[in-house]
Amino acid sequence: MPDDHADDWCSGGLTDLKLLGPACQFHNRDRYRHPTRYTRRDIGDDRWAFTYRNPYSSRRART
């Protein structure tokens, strides 16, 4: 499973171990191509997760 940057690397996000997390290839690329579909949220000290917002539904699903 590839690592994903918490802050998009090509937009200036740092490559810091605290800001890297696992993501499957699909979600890693989808978040890069459609950043507005994902919201980062803190879930603890040095821990974060993304919430996926489906553009075709008002219901939210976690990734």
C-alpha cells in the first residue's frame, strides 16, 4: 500500500513521517485528482483521516 501525504505534496505539502499515511492506489490518485472530494480531520495526536464526499450524493462515506 503506498503512502499518502496529508497535505498534497505537489501543492507544497511536506514529506514528514507525521504527515504520511497508508492509502490504496485508487484513493491516493483520486484524492490527487479530486481534492475537493476529501476533507482531512484530526483523530488524535499526530493522527488524521480523510472523509470522502461523494459529489453525486449528500451522504458521506469514510475512506
